[in-house]
Amino acid sequence: MSRFWSPVVHNLSPYVPGEQPKLDDLVKLNTNENPYPPSPRVLAAIAAATDRLHLYPDPRASELREAIALRYGVAADEVFVGNGSDEILAHTFQALLKHDAPLLFPDITYSFFPVYCGLYGIRYEPVPLDAAMRIRTADYRRPCGAIILPNPNAPTGIGLPRSEIETLVAEHPDQVVVIDEAYVDFGAESAVPLIKRHDNLLVVQTLSKSRALAGLRVGFAIGQRHLIEALVRVKDSFNSYPLDRLALAGAAAAIEDAGWFQDTRQRIIASREKLARGLTELGFEVLPSQANFVFARHRGHAGAHLAAEFRRHRVLVRHFQKTRIDDYLRITVGTDDQCERVIAVARDLV
């Protein structure tokens, strides 16, 4: 009964999330989840927060924002938190990225970006990656309303050094530049230290990946106060309580447990390097990743065929039916045992 839909709904092409299968015996490496459980301090904090569920959570998320501010060396009012980085990005598109001139982002990137543009009526121009699947910041030297880049990029996993990010931000002093750092903790350089001297820079991160809280749905943004105020205005016009008490408590504990964070991220980085080497030895072309996944193809086999064969062998990876990358597979870095399973199946297939 689509005749009841609002006009905008007819033209939407919604984001398609990775499959969440019901089978328990799959090696699930398709959605970039952390293979390890969260910090024990997170579980303890969540348990302690259950005695006040009859009360609304803090709409300002003061404790969590202060924990993030302390961790990243900023002021609490330079921090915004939300229900996952996807919600923060949605608010960002609405609050900061809709202008007369087009928004710029890579042609191969997080596929939610064009979805948000369709939802909010934002004109955009995709900027092609180069032949090596890298972002060239020089290609963004053109008139625009704003710029958004993931760093590292997704699904390629390739990161930009902080110096290139700063050059990009400095070259666009009258436009907002948003850096989506969902995967930054796995080897890339964060742009957060640049915020103090650039009033047009907003950095967005998530606790889903490096802090193993994909099921809790918490993200945050850091920027100068005028950018954060824009996000707060949109949030408070939409939902004053996006994070519940359990999420607030668990997220603050995750931020504070630096030891668990450092240990786990290093384990994932080490597993990623072993996985990349193993695939390369089997003839795969593996892009240099600074994320918790690898992006790889084998020139002797179509990507869709390989993805189907991996699934037949009970290993779930992500395949994108998109121009330029339809022969690539995005493979999340799992435990060492899971990565060895990937290599064993790949050896049988190729």
C-alpha cells in the first residue's frame, strides 16, 4: 500500500547491513565485529546500572562525555555521543553537510553516505579512488559544500596519514570536513589532535569495533563547540534520550579500560597481518589494511563465486556487487583459529 507513503520514501535506496545469520556453526566474518568479548569492567558496569532502569537516563550523557574527553584530551563540551556512529553520522548529514554546493566523498566508501544524502535531499559528487584504491586528497580541491571521508576508508581498509588530513582541512577553511574513524584504532592516525586548531573539523568514532560493543550501539563525535552544538540541536529535536542507562555505563567503562583496549587491538592487528600474508601466499591481492578487516581478490576467481564457496564451507564473508569492487571480498579479522579457517578454505578453493 505504498500510496500512503510520503513522497521521499518512494525514492529511497536503503542501506543494506551485513547478514546476521541464525546458524551457530558459521565462522562469521562479514560485519567487522570484534571477535573478543568486551572488557569485564563493561559487564560489571552494566550490571551495576540495572537498579535504576525505572528512571530516564542522563540526556546529556555527562559521565560518558567526560570519560571520552579525558581519554582524548578535549573538553567535555567538545564531545557528542549517540546511538552508534550511524546515528551520529545521520545527525551530521542533517546538521552540517547540507549546503547549496555538493557534498564530496569517495566513490567507493561507506555505502550509508549516499543513503543519507537521499534521505535528507543532499546533493553530492562522488570522487573516484585512484587505481590503487586510495583516496587522493588533491582530488578534493574543487568547489563543494562539505567533505566526508572515512579514515581508514571502508571497505578498502586503506588509511591516510594525519598530515594529509590536515592539508585537506586547511585547504577548505569555509567547509566542514568530517572524518569517520570507525576503524582508526587498528593502525591509522586519528585526526582528533587537529581539532584544537581547525574549527571546521569533526571526527566521528564508534565503540562497536575496537571496544567490542557492537551490540550496545554507542558512538561519539569530537569537534569544536559550535559543531557539537549543531549536533545537539538536531538530537534534541529528534530524541533527547538516545542512549539508555546500560549503554551509558558500559561505554564509560570501556573507554576507561585502556589495558583491555590496547591488548585486544594489538591481537587483532597481529591476526590481520597473518591473515593478509596467508591470503597473499595463495595468490590473493590484498590491499594494505589499517582496519579490522582485509579487502582481497583473486584474479582467477569471481568475487561472488568465492563468497558463495566460502559460505558453503561455513565461512561468512562480505561481497559487494558494485562496480570496481565486485571481485573483492571483505573479510573481518577474527581470532587466530578463525583466520586459519579462512586460509584453509581459501587453499581448497584456489
